[in-house]
Amino acid sequence: MSKKRTSLKDIAEALNTSVSTVSRALKDHPDISPALKKQIQEMAFERNYKQKEHSAKKPNTTAKTIGIIVPDMVTYFFSSVISGIENYAKEKGYFVVITNSDDQADKEEKCVNHLLEIGASGVISSIAQETKNFAHFSRLTTQNIPLVFFDRVAETDRISSVGVDNTNTARELTCHFHQHGAKRIACLAGPKNLSISKERTAGYLAGLIDCNLPVTPAYMANTSLNADDAEKATQQLLELPDPPDALLCINDTVAFGAMRAIRKAGLSIPQDIALSGFTNEMHATVVEPPLTSVAQPTEEMGREAAKMLIEQIENGLYTLPRQVVLKSQIVVRQSSVKAEL
């Protein structure tokens, strides 16, 4: 038996409001209070509400425009994914419009609204680190506009996504540290709400178990994804009575901040504390010592996300969501290998 499709009336009854109020809230009408609008949009997203085909806003197939939302456009990781999206889109006759959330939830919402206003045929997004609910994305899904997440993903039971094998790679990195003499391995993860934080932390914990090392809660820290905050978080780890001798960082930017804290503490890398990043930024090869990191197939990630989105645009939305997980590769450099004494 097919699952009953959620209607405007269902949402209205659940929130004890009118159908017209729900309808206007989903169209971002200014007469609806921000609090109620958010509540309605969040429920619509959770219940996978979509407009009926005959009344839905049709994608702008004449413009054939794909919208991209990224947390930043400076790092190599995101610029390379954008390149993959753009190259595939051009092959298929689509233009791309790139928007930047600056890792802020309110800016991410403005990006969604802007892409709706210009009539984007579909949207590819990596979630901002501040985003803790996804109600604003309901403006896309309720209007039958295809959406694909990449890297930082969410709602994978309903939204297609492309990522890498974060958990297994973090497990292998943890074991790599242990194989090179580390016994007190710490993990500096990002915000707890991000999928990459959850997955890489899970891999770190699995690695500790594989290596018969104890799980020490004091060695698990979360920080925002910038170097200054990472430096402060690392300083706190180094001030522990029994500080770590290895540190797995969620990305290279965090690792660069950790490097500053380690040097300020008068410690050496890797002899006193081994270190790794995760995104293999270009700077990883020019810092001293060169940073062990994880090379991710960024261009392939972008092409795969664009392929999935264009398939939805051209073949219809009502296909089952797919989650593509690509392989990544640990690139071992001097920062993680302790010299034998």
C-alpha cells in the first residue's frame, strides 16, 4: 500500500492553523510571523510535503540553471567541487549560479531564497556549520525543485547526497597514528550537528577499539571550523594532566590552527604530538612539517552531485533518494610519523 501523501490540510491540523496560513508560509509570505513560518516550513520538510504536480512551480527549464550553495569559496576543497559541478553542468547545457553561506544559517537561508527567485532548476548544497534544522530547504522540496547535498549532508532518507567514506578513513587514520607509536590519540571534531563531525568521530572511536586503546572523553573535543577556534581547543587539550601524543583534526584548516597551538606550547610535530588534517588543502604540502591529510575525489564529488541533480530535473523527482559514497585516500606526510629514536 502506498504511503498517503502529506497535504496542506494535514500540516494545518497538526499545527492548529488554517490551510491558507500554511500555504502562505510555504511561499514565504511576509504577513506570516517568522516563528510560525519556520514551524510550518520545518514540518513540511520533515513530512516530505510536495505541491501537487499541476500546481507546482515548474523548474525554469529554458534557463537551465543549477544553483550551488557552499560554506566558503576560498578553500581548495569547495572550489574543486564547484569545478566538478560546473564542468558536468556545461556538458549537459546547464549554467551554474554559485552562492556562499559563509557557514552561517541565516545566509544559507538567503541563498535558498535567492536561487528560488532566479528560477533555478535545482540546487546542490553543502550545509553551513551553523545549520541545525533544515526548514529553509523546504521551500525547494515543497515546490518540487530537486535538491542534492554533498560532503555535509542531511535527511538522507529523503534527499540524495554525495560524500566520502568518512568513518572508515578516520578509523584508518587513528590506526596509522598507533602504528607509528602514538598511544594517547585525540580527536578535534567540528560542530556536533554536522554529518562529517559525527562520521569522523565514529571512525576515530572505531580506530581506538581496533587498536585496543581506551576511549578517553577528555581527548574528544569539538570546535568551529576556523583556525583561531581550533588553536584554542588544541591549547586546552595540551593543558590536560596527560596530554595527547597525536591529534586527528576534522579538516586541514583546523589542523593549521592546532599547529599554531602546538608550536606556542614549545612542542614539536610529530615527535611530541603527531597531527593530521582531512581535506588535503594545497597548503598541506608547504607547512612545516608537511601535513598528513586525506585526499578526497572533489571533482568527482561535484560531477556526481551534478549528475544526480540533472537526472532529477530531467527525469522527474519521484525517484528514490540515492546516497553515493566515494573512496578517499590518506596521504601520509611527516606530521604523523614519529622518527625512531
